Amino acid sequence: MNFLNKFPNVLALSTKPETQITQEMIAKANADLAEAKITGVTLLSREAAEAAQANADKVADLQTKLDAATANASASADKITALEQEVTKLKADNQSAGDNHTSIQGKKTETDGADPQQTAYNASSFDFNQRANKALGKS
């Protein structure tokens, strides 16, 4: 509906030829214009209030999303910290296992092959004995 249709005196004044306009019509039109001004301000105020409420709703929604994202980021940071601690522990365990392996290898070398000549002698002696026993028919 056209805004002027709500105020017929202003509409009538705007459509009549100047020669047919009376003082009474002007007074009624001015009264309508004053009411239109009040109505227009009221409409603008209502629209502004509705826009402000819509913005407040958007702000509340965004704040909720921000709070959720912050909580998720905090939980993710806690998970990352826990994983970093686990990796550090596993690296320490791995280093310890490597140290143990090196230590065992060192001891094995000390007992099995500290003297390479003795090891070679033992092997050739075993081989000789095995061939001699075979030649004599012993198993």
C-alpha cells in the first residue's frame, strides 16, 4: 500500500489543481503530514529496533561459535601436548633400548670374539676334528 494512501488529505491536496485547493484542505493535509512524520519516525524506530535485535542475535551466535572454537582449540592444544609428551617418552625408551643393545653387543664381542686368532683356531680345530671323525667312521 502506498504511504500517501494512508493520508488521504495529503493525497487529495497533491492531486487537485491549485484553483481547487482551500485553506481547510491545506490544514487537513498539514495535520496528515504531522501524523505521517510521527508514523514515519515510528516506522523507522521499529525498523532500527528490529535491525538492532537482528544484529544482537548475530553477535550472540558468533560469540557462541567463538566460544566453541576456543574450547576446541584448547582441547586440541591439550591433545598436542599429551602427544608431544608421549613422543618424548618413546624417544627416551628407544634411546634406552638402543643403549641396552649396544651394551649387549659389546659384551657379546668380549666373550665371543675378543681374540680373532683364537676364534679362527677354534673354528679350524672343530673342522679338522669333524673331518677326522668322519674318516674314522665316527659321526
